[in-house]
Amino acid sequence: MTDASDTPVLTCLDMQFPLDKAVLPPRVRKLLRTGAYEAKEAEAAQKLIRKGDVVMELGGGIGFMSTLVATKTPARAVHAFEANPALIPYIRRVHALNGAKTAQVTHAVLSDGDGTAPFYVRPNFLASSLTPMAEDGPEVQKLDVPMRDMNQVMADLKPTVLICDIEGAEVDVLPKLDLSSLRAVLIETHPQWIGKEGIRKVFHCLDAAGLVFFPRWSHGKVAVFRSDW
């Protein structure tokens, strides 16, 4: 199948993704073809999100979750934030291709204030992050990317659901984030990077905000927290 620009596309959960090998590594292409890409998150999101929800996504990736929220849930809007500049045009193509009219993507890191932050772009774009890694070689590009005040964004958007997959940065971001507008959080945790203490810190700050771990819709590293159960 191709899109309007004659670019081949992959279909996953009835959503279409341009087959851009510079963005989609072989493993991601395989998971999209088999319908297994972010399957746990997709299932949980469709159960969790209600009519009228405003969803904020930290870590836009390839636009998969924001497109799913916009086209397969009754959410009023979804606002995705992605730090990697290489992914922004691709996410916008995915939104347009799927008619995800209520989805927006912003190129920014959310942190303590406005400014810029260092970001490490790796050959596998989806492994890029705010954190340098010991195994990084000369092929890793360090960029300054826009940084926005996280709690000003929360005050402006007033999200009711947060989706978070930020490659371990959740341990730094969530404890500083004003979570008071949220009724639910869907997060992919990264214990391989933040360790036991990091997981404890994430769970503690969510619990302190009245967001309680909901095991029924959680699976492995994908965790759901709700205030309404």
C-alpha cells in the first residue's frame, strides 16, 4: 500500500505509517507489520481514555499513540511532546495520513523552565534520549533542543490523562510535575535504566497525587495508574 505521495506504508491496527527506513528500524517495521507495536500500551489506552479526555503524551515516538488516541478513542484532544527533531516531520505525516485531526505534536522537552536542553540523537532514532550512554560513539549527535516549563504546559493544557514513554527520564520529570489535573497515567517504565529506586520514586510520586497502580490494565513494564477505581 502507498500514501498520496506514493510512499509505501505499513498498516498496524488499521493505522498507516509511511515506510521510511531512515526512521523505522527493522524491528519496528516487523512489529508494525504483525500488529505488535506498542500493543500493551494501545490496549490499555483504549480501555482507559474516556469521552472528553485531554491527553498529554511525553515522548511522541513515531506518532503511534497520539494517532491511536485521536482516531480510536473518544478523547477531545491529544498533545504529544517529542524531543527528537528528526521525528517531528514523520509524526506530522502520520497524523495527516490517518486523519488524526485532534492530535498535535510539539518539538520540546518538558523540564523545570523554558530554554534549551541537550539531546543525544542515535542512529536508531527511537533510542535517542536526554541522557548520554557509556556506549555512545562518534555517530551519536548531541543537539540543543527546545525546553518548555512543564508545569506551565500542564496549567495551559489541563490534561486529564498522561501517556509517558521517555526512556528513563520519567524518574526526573514525574516527581516535579503538577499531576493535580490528572485522573489517569499510562507509563512505560524503564527499570533497566532507573533501577529499583527509580521505580519506587515514580510509584511514590504518583501515589502521592492520588493515582493508584491499576494492575488489571498493566502488563510488564507498562503500568496504569488511576484515581477513579
